[in-house]
Amino acid sequence: MRYSDLPFEILEHVSDYLSTNDKRSCSLTCKGWRYPFQKALWRYIRVKSYSGVQKLIRSIKKSQYVSTTYGLSVYSLRIYGSYLGIKTSDIEFSELFKHLPNLRCLHLELITYKRIYTDITSSDKIWTSLETLKIQWEYSSFEQEKINFFECIKACRMLQELEIRRGLRNELLYFSMNDFDNMPNNLKNLSSISVYINHNHDFLPTLDTIPNTAPVFSVASLNINWDEIRSSRNESWNIWSPLWLYYLGYKYPNLRSLRLNIKPPRMRVLNRDNSERTISLLRSNQNAFRHMETLDLIRDQDLELSKCILLELFIPLRVPLRHLTLDPGPLGDLNSSYSMDVIKVLESFSRTLQSFSARGFQLNLRDKDPSFKLYSYYPLLTNLCINNIDVYLDFGQLLDRCVALKELQFCAGTLVINPNTTTETSKQQQHGLQILTLRKCSGFIYEKTGCLLLNMPHTFLKTLTIGHIQYVPPYERTNVYNQSRLTLLSQLNDFPSSEDIGERKRNETDSEHHVLTSHRIAWIYTYYTFGPFENGRVKTTRLSKSGADIAFKYFQNFPPKCFFQTLEHKSLYDEEFDDMTRACELHKGYGQFKFGKIESVHVVNNTYFILLFNSPRSSSNILSFIKQVLIAPCIYLRSPPKAQVQPELPFEILAQIADRLSTDDKRSCALACKGLRHTFQRALWRYIRVHSYRGVQKLIDNIKRHQTVSTPYSLWVYSLRIYSSYSIAETSDIEFSELFKYLPNLRCLDLGPISYERIYTDITSSDKIWTSLETLKIQWEGNSYIHQRINFFEFINGCSKLRKLEIRKGSMNQLLEFSMKDFDNMHRHLKTLSSITVHVNPTSDFWTTLDTIPSTAPAFSVTSLNINWKQQRDRNGSWNSWNPLWLYYFGYKYPNLRSLRLNSRTMWPSTLIMDKRETMISLFRSNPNAFQHLETFDFKHDIYFKLSRFILWEVFRELRVPLRHLTLDPTQLGELDASYSMDVNKVLESFSKTLQSFSVQGFECISGVPNPIFGLYSYHPLLTNLCISSIDVTLDIVNLLDKCVALKQLKFCAGTLVIDPNTTTETSKQQQHGLQILTLRKCSVAFEVFNYVSSRCRCLKQMTLYTLHIKGSICKITGCLLLDMPHTFLKTLNVGQLRYGPSYEETNVYDHSRLTLLSQLNDVSLTDEKTKRDTNEIDPEHPALTSQRIDWLYTYNASPHYKYKRVKTTKLSKSGANIAFEYYQRFQSEKVLQNLKHQCLCNREIDYMEREYELNKGYGQLKFGKVESSRVI
């Protein structure tokens, strides 16, 4: 399938995953992808400057004259950056937005609503299409400004997501309960609200009205950032009240996500004085927050509000929380008087909680135990973040309680292993933790090696992000500056390619020196650029190659004696860091992270990681808990980078795209887009086609060369096809054994002209390729010797997983002798074979083995059988005759057969059928279960059509075979035996309930009724495809369309197509038909058929007219025979070799006109000159002048000798078309004839054609409603 057929939905999905540069590359590289990727580039617009806004407006205006304007593709527009007021005043936002009718998301940053609202009225279309609006509030003390702001929002009737941000000077919008009530009246689809507001409402006078508030069922997400500022009216502080939750519980019953950011706290008096009343009100609404899944509460300093909401509201209401975040704020101080019982919170939501984050406050622990313990199981908890002070976390107990934990972040505390909770069973249980974020852990530096070993041998990482690592001893025992800042990253499975590194590591065998027993990745050092520890700028860098060698030698001889002096004048780092200390840093020791495997390492400068030196006992503890993290695809030390990683495109979609592209497009995409390189390279190797001997050798060399890479190309090869003609000398040099032994995943093998003997001598049956093959196409090259046949079948039977088998005839038309025993033996080895295509010579004598056929072992897997039989002399010199009893055998052998194609040309079974007809009929009837699933039957044979009649009526009809697709072709060289004609009506009636397509050609048809016009006398409701090719058949198109109501494709050849007036009624003319494809070849057609087909078959899309004699009288006044099809709008028209005139009995064949005019009614691509000319040509008696011309076509004999005809069709040249137009404009004018004496209608290479003599014969005009493309054949 070509790339042009790729579904547009898949391309749109692909473009959403790609970066802007990759979208641009794909739109420029692949021509078929240009439009969807250009549309993707315009879908999301980001403008960062004043000039960018002006450029966007000009680009959209300029594209208004193309067929698909760029403005229609814009779904999202974000304008941000710092603009001066003078510049933004010059921007015509009305000109921008009126060309964006499909805009869904509008994000205006640093541009206030006033600037937009003054230019655009509420009636503009942009407000009716917007689904997401992010807008900024500009402070104003006037009440009218607030009203205008809400009117601007309410105009967006389709709005689903709303975000109101604070102003340029942190101005907040005054928001009351009435504002919430009034806003959703016009916004029926609003589902998400995010606002930065100043709470301004006194709840005490309105508490009784809250239960009667109108609920808003559409809102599912609410994000409110509350701030307290002084009121401009009375200079008092607006205090936030927990009663907002009482109101929100009634207002938003379907709320699923609630995020509250409340700062600074001014509610302490309210909580203490009215706590009992507030709690009773909150609990009075039992249906509040019944669908709440996410709660994110950010509150400065005071945690009493968090305790009130969680313990007094959500826990008694049994809110089904899944995601809970508690954060007292990044700038708030910790108030130890209000600690948090985190364990109680976790237990309250243990059945539903999936993620929990508690930061920045002191934990209230039970039993005065300093360690953090979990007392319940949390089967759904996957994400846990704890960031507190003086908290000891038992890592082993945490993993036991949270069995589904995927991500753990632990900061500002101590991570330990409690020996009282650690058992041998818990150590052996595997855990699925994937992301680990740490800030502190314990350990000590070994005095003999100077190393603190962090051993993680079972951890195989995809990504390690590391930075600012320092190994700090306790502050009370040593100075803060006396700390180690050197880290070694190592792994167990690193395979270095450098010879010097390999030689060095072969000598590193000391088990006490950890640095010498693993493969080093990098040495990392953390340092200060200026200032003391508190104010210094901390950075992390890798040691240079020389610095890594120095560190290695230093710790190889640790503790140093004389080696210390050799480091005084050497730098561990690059030149830009030569001001840092040298040897004095090494004696502090280092920390070594020892992993099983690391794919990539990122050194960052936004991470701070500290390791504390404690006691020797802590070293074994940390070793124990790290070993429990067995599978960790990704580990971040403290926090992952803030930059979002581009999501990976699903491999299944890329593989589907790659399979549909051409080879050139696959290569272009692999080179243009870095993210798609691997997939498209794999697609290039999946299907290999070799055209020459040199190509085979090149393929073998490439496969051998890439065996040393991580993923050899040979593993991607699924299909290999070798075709073209090779000499024996060339193929003898090819080492096929070297080729096939590297293709373990090969599924399809097509050996083309290469004989099986050339392969079988090089490769034994034990090679893996034969156990993986599913499709094999091979050529038989041999004779009738028994040992050659045995070797050939051994070769085929060795492919145990084979599903499709094709055996072609040899280069000299040699055919393999195939008997009934060969079929049985083949299926005994190939249990999964489903499709068989063979070119064979039949050799079985059925009359001696008839009794054994009913007991043959059935092959249930075979569903398709395609046999090409050919008659040849056997070893005794006699002819092998094809026997219809093969069908008797197939009925037992293949009970699930769905497709049967038989080609028995050059066979002679007529005598056999006449002699033993009754015996064979009784045999076929004896197996009523034969061919009960057969849907497709294709039978080709020579001359004697009685065999087809025997199979159809005596076998298939008696067995009631459910045929859907039937093809009969008894000719090879066009010969016809009129003694065996075909009753098409009888065939169609026999399978009328199931037949969907029927093709019959090459014989004389009879309709079964005494009428010279062929017609169908039964309805065929399922027939969609019909092909009739016969001699002396007159087909009634009216009767055909009436009987075949579901017909989609009609092909008629070698007959006459007419309209029978006896069958034409007014009712049939008005009934529309769904015919889509019409093909007329080598036949005669009455001219009135074209108008009838156009008026009745208005769904016609494709039409082919070739070698036709169109019967009709040419008008003597206009010289035109009009074939009017005004209701036909074609996508494709194929035309050639048309003649016009009466029937052969009425006139001489040489008097027929061979000139054709193609025209249409709605051609809009006319030039000004043609338009001016056609406006003056309105005479209805001249059909050529009342339509818009496409082409003039002329059919002629390309050979000057009439004895040898070579008929062709060509388009008239531009001058020839003008001559023809002028001639028929003034038809039969003597002045026109004189002007044409020395002019030629066509090109010079056919200038021997007659000129005015051809014009006076007239022309035929095919007049369509519309033709998208036409082709001369």
C-alpha cells in the first residue's frame, strides 16, 4: 500500500508526539505527508514577541486565498512574553481572531482582558468555539470593570476549562459566593475552574441559603488560589473561612479534584471560636464530595486547617480520596504545636489512596517511637513522598506494607533498616519499586580503602540523574568543611572496548579495593566556585581522563605514603577548574555507587544529595536495604529534571506506518527524524528484495559486518525474495549457508529462479531457518527420478511451521509429479499448512484406490487450494489425464476448504466423463459434508465446457455448496465450442442466496428463455460484482439493474448492450442504483444506454470505455452524436478506440466516425479566453458549444498498410482542437473546408491521416457532469 493511502487519523496522532523540528522535517521529506504535518505545525501556535504576533497576522491573511487556509488549522494559541503598552496597542487582535473560527484554546499571558474585549465584540465566532480560556485580571476599583470581565467570560458558551490569573502587579479578583452562582448560568459545559482570587464573602448571614443553591453537575475540577489583602473600602483584612467547603459541597456535587492554596493564614480566631458549629455544618451534608479523588492543600504555617478538613470533614464523610497532598507552603515556618498524625491519615484512606505527599511539617508519631511505622496494608498506594524533620523511616517495613509502591521520595530525614522487622522472608520477596528519590542515608568510609561502598548489584538502570553529592560526618564530631565530595560511578556489566582499559582491569583483582573490582563509568566531583559553604555556588563536574587516572592510582595505593607528593603539581580536572584543590581532596576518601548496569548518566547542578557517616553497623544496614530494590528502571537522586521528556510514540503505530510506505519514503523518514530512525531502519530490513547476483553478495556482506553490534540487522529480516535470472556460474559462488544461518527470524522465503537443490546441498535440515519459516515459494527443477522427488519432499517437510506453500514450474516448464500419497505425506509433517499453490502433473489412478479415500486423514488447517494441472507424458510414454475424482478426494481431505482454484487447461477428460458419469455422481453424493465451507471457486480449462457443467450442477449444486465467488473461463486462445453453451440464469439461480461475485467468459450464453435479448429472471440481492464476456450476447441493462439491486461493479465484453423497451417502465427509471464501476470493452453499445445509466446510476465513480462501437445516428445538422451523462461525476475515466455510427448491417464499417469530444458541465478551471468564447456559444442545437471541453480524442490506424492494423487513440493537439471547434461551429460550410486543406488535426508523426474527410463524418460527444481525471488507453 502506498503512503497516499495512509489513514489521516494515524498521521495526526503521530504528529502530536513529535517536536516542532521533527514535524517540519517530515512535512518537507515525505510528499504524501506534507498536508497533515503542516496542519500539525499550525495546530499549536506559540508567540513570544511583538514581531511574532504581527508575523502571525500577516501569514494568516496571506493564506486566505488558498483552498485550505492556515487559520482553519489553528486549535491552540498562546501569546506570552513582555510587551510594552505602545506595541500591544498596535496589534489588531480583531484581525487575528476573526480568521480563527476553529480555535479551541486561547492563552493570553501578560495581556489583559481589556485589550481583547475592546477589539472583539461578544458576537464574534471565536467566543462560540473556545473550549479553554486562560486570561489575566487587571486590577480596577470600579465595579463596572468586574462586570465587563464576567461578561467577557460568559460570552464563551462552549467553554470547558477556565483559568483566571492574577494581574501584572499581583492584583486579585474579588470573588464572592454570588459570583460563583452567576458564572455557570451561560457556561453549561464548564468542567474545570482555576482562579487566583481574593475571597470576599461573609457566610454567617447566608448560611441558611447554601443548601438551596443550584448545583453545577458539569464541574469536576476546582483549583482555587486564595490570598488575603486589605479591602479598599474599609481597610480590613478579608479572612478565608472553612465554610467555603460547606458551600462547595452543595455547589459541585460531582467534584473529583480539589486544589486549595490558602496563604497567609488569617483564620485562627474563626477556627477556635466557632469550631463546633463549623464541624456540624460540614458534616450536615452527607452527599458532599462523594466523588472526590484528588485533594491538594497548600497552607502557610498553621496546620490546624489541614487537620480540620481531613479529620473532621473528609474522614467522617468517607470521601474516596486517591491522591492526597499536604504542604504548608515553601515559605512557611514549622509550628510544632500543630503536628500531623500521618499514620491516621493513611489508615483512614488505606482502601482507596494511590498517592500521598506530606511535606514541611513535624510528624505526630505514636508510642513515642522516633521511627515512622505503618500499621496497615496499603494495596493501592503507588506514590509516596515524605519530607519532614527528625523522622526515621523503616525502609523494610515500608516495602512490606506498600506492595504496589512504584515511586518513593524521602527527604530531610533518616532512612534505616530496623533489625526487629527484617526477616529472611521479607528479604527474598521481590518488590516493584521503579523510581527512588533520596536526600540522606547513612554509611561510613572504610579506613583501608578510603571508600564508602553503596552496593546495588541487582539494579539495572535506564537513567541515573546525579549531582551535588557530599559525604558529611556528624557535625558534632568534625568540621563541616572536612567532608568528601568525590564519587565513583561503576557497574558490573560494562564491556569496555579500549585495550588499555581492558589490560588495566585484568590486573584489578583485590577484593578489598572496591574501585578495582568493577568497571568504572565516571568520577564525579562536587565543588564551590566562590564563598563559604552557606553562600557558595555549588557545582558538579566529571573528572577529566587524566584526573580519573590520578584518582585510580591514588586509591590503588591507599593510604598513600610517597605517592602523595606526586600529586602536588597535577590537576584532577579540566583547565577551567585548575583553581580547585588537588591532592588535599583525595585523602578525605570517596563514595562508590556500584550498580549492575547503567544505560545513561546525567550530571546535573540542581540536585543536593548528602550521605552521613555514622557507625560501622549502618554500613551493613544500607547494604541490606539497597539489595531489596532489585528492579529499578529509573532512579533520581532527590528529584528528576523539571524539563518534560518527550513521550514515546507507540511502536505499533510506527510499525504500521512503516509497512505502508515505499522504500524511498522509509529511507527518508529514517534520515530526517531522529526519533523515528530505529523503527524505519527496522522496516527497511523487514522486507528484502534482491534483483541481481551482486545484490545477493552485498546482502551477505552487510549481514556479516553487523553481527557485532548490539542488535544485528539480520534479526529484523522477516521476508526475503530473490528474483531475476542468474547463470549457474554466478549462483555457484553464492554461499547461501552463510546467508541463511544469520536469519533466525525469517518468516517468508521466495527463492525465485534458484532451484531447491542449490539450497538443499548447503543447508541441512537442522538449521534454524527451516523451523521459523511460515511462507515458502520454491521452484521445481528436475525430472521424474524418484530420488530427486524424495529429496524435494524432504526439503519441504522440514519446514515444520509452514503455513503457505507455493511450488512453481521450472525454467523449462518442468512439472512435479504429484499423487494422492504425496498430499497425505506432506500434511503428516506440516500440521499448520493453510494455503497450497502448486504447478503439478497428476499421477494417481483413482479407480484402484477409491475404497481408501473415505478413510484418509483430513487436513483441517488447509483453507486455500490453488492447483495448476498440466498434461505430460509419463515415464512409459503415455499421457496423464486429469480426473474429476480429484474433487472426490479433496472433499474428504480438506473439510474446511474455503477457496478452490483449478487450472486444468490442456487436459482431456471428456471420454472419462461420458463413460463413468453415473458412477462418479454416486461417489460425490456419498459425502454430503464435502465443500460445506467453500466460498470461492475458480475453474479454468480448455474447449470442453461440459466439465464445468458437471462440477457445478452434479457436484456443487447437489451438495448445496455456499459459493460466494464463482469464476468460469474455458478458453486459452479464444476458441469456443458452441455445442456446449451455458445457461447463466441456471447457474445464478443455483447459488442466488450466497453469490456475491460472478465472472463467466469465453463461451456462448443462453438465457433459458426464447428471447434474443439476454435477461435475468430471478433476483440476486447479494450480487455485487458481475463480469460477462461472451459472443453474440445482447444484454438488457434495464433488466440487469432491476434484478441485481446490490451491484457495485459491472464488466461487459464481446456482446451488445441495449435497452429493451419491453422491460423499461417509469418506475424503473426513477429507482436509483448504487453502481460505482462500469467497464465496457470490445462490445457494441446503444447510445441511449449512456443517458439511462447517468440518470439511474448517480453513484458512478469510475468508467472504462475501450474498443467500443457506439450505435447511433450522427446529426446531419451539427455532425454530433451526443452521449449525455449530466448526472455522472467521475473520479476516473479511461477511454480509447471509440467508433460512432449505425450497426454493421446499415452502413460500411469504414464510414464510422472516430472523433470523440470529452466535456463536462462544472469545469471551473477555464481560462479568461475560453470563458469569453463560451459565453457567446449558447446555441442549444450545437452540443459542442454548450459545455466545457476537456479533450478531443481521435482513433486511427497507426500502420499505413490496412492489411496490418495497429489501432491507437491520441489527443488532438491544441491547434487541432481549435480546428475541430471552428469546423463544427460552422458545420458544412464550404469556406471552412477550404481553410482546412493544408492543416493537420494531430501531431506530425501521424500527418498521413486524412483531414477534412475525417471531420465530415462527425464526432461523438461524451458529456459528463464532472470528470476529475481522464486517461487515454
